[in-house]
Amino acid sequence: MKKKEALLALTLAVFMILPVFAFVPTTAVAQTPKIIKIGMFDEPDSLNPVMASEISSWSMINWIFDPLVRWDDNWGIQPGLAESWEWATNGSQLVMHIDQDAAWHDGTPFTAHDANWTLFTWTWLGFWVGQTPRIDHRNIRVPDDYTIVLNFVDSGYENITEWALGGLPNNAYNGTPVQVNKEAFLTGLTYVPILAKHLWDPVTWWDPIYGIGTWYWDTALWKDAIWWGMLDPAWPTPLNGTGAFMLDEYVVGEYMRFDANPNYHLGAPNVDGILVTFYDTVEVMTEAVKAGEIDFCETAPAFIELGTIPDTVTINENPWMGWEGLLVNQYYNYTNAQGEYAARPVKHNALLQPEVKKAMNQAIDKAQIAEVAYLGHANAADSLIHTELKWYNDALITFTQGTAAARATLEAAGWVVNLDGVYEKDVDGTVETLSFEIKYVTGVPTDFTIVSLVGAYLEAAGFEITAIPLEETTFTVDTATETWNFDIALTAYSQIADPNSMMQYMTSDSWINPNGVNITRVDEIYKEQQLTTSDTTRAALCDEFQQIMYNDSSIIILVEFNDIELYRNDVWEFTHTDWESGIFSMWNIDSWLEVDVPTVPTTTTTPVTTTTEPPPPPPPIPMELLLAVGLGIVVLIVVVVFVTRKR
């Protein structure tokens, strides 16, 4: 009995000590959330996919919303919300099968009904008209929740009030069945984010403030409120998408925070979220990456050529899918039924003369601009379609370049040098002088350098040029379609990879026509390349479009510049870094899905032996714990001695 009591006492003492040892710290600690900290210079103009126009907006829109199909690494098409599809043999019908794993951020299942609502509305209202013009919105079929059937017609747009009053017959519904070019249509769908019917439909169509039955007065036209209500900043844009990231918080002018979507249908991102901080200058933002305050940003050539980049920062450089060039104002007098633009004067007839535009193109040394303004991080360019893309016209015929060639072109057309050394000519009864303004955005060192060079080139060729720097908002207003208050403007057009989109921009009735281009053959090519069933024919039409635009020279392409990104390689490891336009491309979702913390090797290999690094020493035991353990041992000794003496 006494032996049993002794064993019991000893056992109790041991159990008193065991919980103390159970609290000894181990190497397992709580995981810190993996948040990528990004710096941005350009803040989004809108996160509403219908109203957004800036690339800074679309990069984030494509985090929130998914399209039915998306680009692959070779500018082909891969699945998005549609996991597969098949065409009718003649290309007049497309059946798409929806990914059943996709869901909205609020947990609502994604179905073909969402795709149906989006494509119907997109076509009916004419949102971003280059993408869905041939979908017959009267004949979209949804045989089940995960199948959508699209049929194609000559024009899917209705004669809604806005179009009827605008006098734009090309937007009238024409139900004649047509065959569409498969590549042209599918590449266009990459630009169409699918919207949540259960959220957008009530706001867009039935809302008592912004929906049907509520009208807005806008200049001389009654606008359909179901579209134009979105122009109101108070319009409650639903930002619930199916994308890889969910918007958590947005403080305008300061930051945006996104949470990773753990249920993303293409696989949850490897990170927990993204924090985007807005900076006033690229220089300060670049220094923030170098100092480790943020993890990622896009920067300018000067800050990597003239500064020091630490080894912990990777420079990732790729062609940016766009161009920088000069817009020559064509002052195209587009007139609607109310004569809204009929009174716009032609400011400079000289700018409409083919030889003047040609001479300007000839006089500019584009290679020098790439070398001087971009410090070599660009290349001279001539086409609206980027040289890296499969649609680029490799056989583009260009003009003879140089000051002498430019002067010869002008003199052959009857231009003569006046006493001020500037060419002049009687054009339609008015003596026109080649004296023009070039407007550009102030505060951008690269643009200042380009304008200075262009001015010098043109003045050497007999032009008189005045540079006009403008704050960005004023520049945007002056170069807008409704204003066209410029002679020549320096601007960049962004990552529009698909020629279907670029052609649509240049059609005469496009609301985003950049400078009043009005070329009948461009309008014809735009439609023909959408309807031809031959990819060879479409390629030839793309080549013809590029040649026409170069010959016309109303848009003078100067350079294709590179996208330069910096990121902390000691914090993050990126994949898909060689994607065209880089990691932060509006099309590159894979980088953000696969980014992860760097892999730290645990072994070091040499040609002779392999040495394994020893495990790290255990963490020090806190003094309080040592005292507790010591007290437990004392108790154990006392118990044992007491039991022994009792024996």
C-alpha cells in the first residue's frame, strides 16, 4: 500500500511538471500575411469597366473581373470563365461552356446567365463597340446554367434613343446572319469583363435614380439614362467580380487594398493580398523600392541608368504593347442631326495637306528619340501595330527620311520658304504657313525631351514650332473628341494588342477616334477583317490598314518604348516575367497567381562535397520558464525524499 502511495505521489509530481515543459517555445510561429506592396504613379480614372479608359484602371479591373477568354503567352486564346467552346463550321455560331468552379466574390455561383446579361447589355448599349458588334443580342441562347450560345449578325446594335438622335446609322440593328472571323471575335472578348447580373441588372436597368425611365439632359440630346447614369460619380458601381483579387478598401489619392480570392476558379493566388500605394513622382516611388518600403513599381529609364540599383532589386524589362507618337489634328467635321459639331472651324488647312503630314514624318529622327529621350530603352517605330505582335506588317513601305527629303516633298507640292525661313503656300485662297503648336503633358521629362527634339527636327525642315506644356487634365480636355483644341499633340496609346481594336479606334464614327481620322477605306477594312473566314485574308487586311495609316501620317508613330519594372527579389519571386508589357501588364494574371516568397536553399553544393547547413540553435528559454521548471524539480525532489523517509 505504501509503495502504491509513493508511486502515486511521484506520478502526480511528474504530471505537475509536464505542463510546464509543454510551453517551451518551438520554431513554429504564426504566419505573417503575404501582402505585396506595389507603388503606382497613375491612379485609376475609374474601376467601372464601362467607363474606365486608363491602363492603370484596367490592370486592376482585370484583378477584380474575369473575361470569358484571355490571352495566352503567344497572343493566342486560352480559357477564362469559359473552359471550352466550339464553333459552327461556317463561323456563324459559337457555343461556350462555362467553368462550373467559378463564383462571384459574394459567393453567388457564376452561370451562363451572367455572361448572357453582360454580352446582351454590352452589345445593346454599344459599350466598347469594337468588341461585340456582331453578337445578335436578340438571339443569345442559354440552354442550361453552364452553356451560352452566340449567333452573329451584320450589326447587333439597336436603334436606341442615343444612337437615333446621334444620327449614327452604323449602329442600327441589322439581323442579317453573318459568319465572323474566329480570331477577331475571340481576341475581342478578352477585353470584355463579365459582370454580375444579380448586382448590375438592378442598378443599370431598374434603379429608380439611374435606370430606365430616368432621363438626363446632356447638351442637345436626350441620353439613355441606363448608360449615361454611369457618368455620375455617385453611380454605385458594383465591384463584386469573379477575379483573383477582391477590392477591400480604396482611399482616393492614397492607397487601394485587395484581398486574394481563395476560391478563384483558376486556383487561389499564392499571396494573401495586394496593397497599392499612389505616389506623386516616379523618382520617389523608385527610391521606395530600393529602400524596401514597397516591393514593386514601374519606373523610367533615367532612374535605372543614372541611379544605383541594389542587388536585392530586380530590373524586369519588356516591350510595352503600345507606342508614343504625334497626333496631327485633322479637324474632321462630324455632324449629327442637331448639328452639334457642325460649327467647329478648320484651324489649319495646312494640316490636312498630305505632303505636309508626309514631310513631318520624314523630318523626324525616330532612332535618335529612342536613344536620347529613352536612353536606349525604346526603338524607332512606324506602325500602329507593335513590331512584337504577329499582326505587324513586316513589309511596311516607309518614306525616305531626313531633312532634305522633307523639304523636297514640300517644294514638289508648291510650298516656298518665306522671309522668316518657314514654308508657306496658298491653300484654298488662304496663305497657310507651317507654324504649329505641339501640346504635351508637363512634368514628364521624357516627353519634354521628345518635344524638344521634334521641334528641332521640324524647324530644320522649314516649320515653325511652339511647344505648349499643359497640366494633364487640361491636355486631356484639349485633345478630347468634343474639343480637338490642338495642332499637334504628343501622346501614347497603350496596350491594345488586337488590331480589331486599333482599327475601330481609327474609324470615322468612333467616339475614341484620336484626332479626327476620316479614311473611308479604314472603315471598310475594319468591318471586312471581322467578317472574313480566312485568317490569311485578315492578315492581309491588317497589313493594308497599317500601310494606309502610315501613308496618311495623320498619326506619326515615333517609338515603341519598354516597360521597366523593379521588384524586391529578397521578398518575392515572380513567374511570367517575360510577358509582353511585363508583370504589371493588364493581361498578365498568371504572375499574380504564382508569385511567392523566394525559395531559400538549405544546402550548399560544391564540385567536391555537399555540406548540409546545421539546424538553427533553439531559441533561448525565458527566465520565468527556467524558474518554473526549477521549482517543479524542487517539488519533485521534496516528494521523493519525503516518500523515501516515510519508507
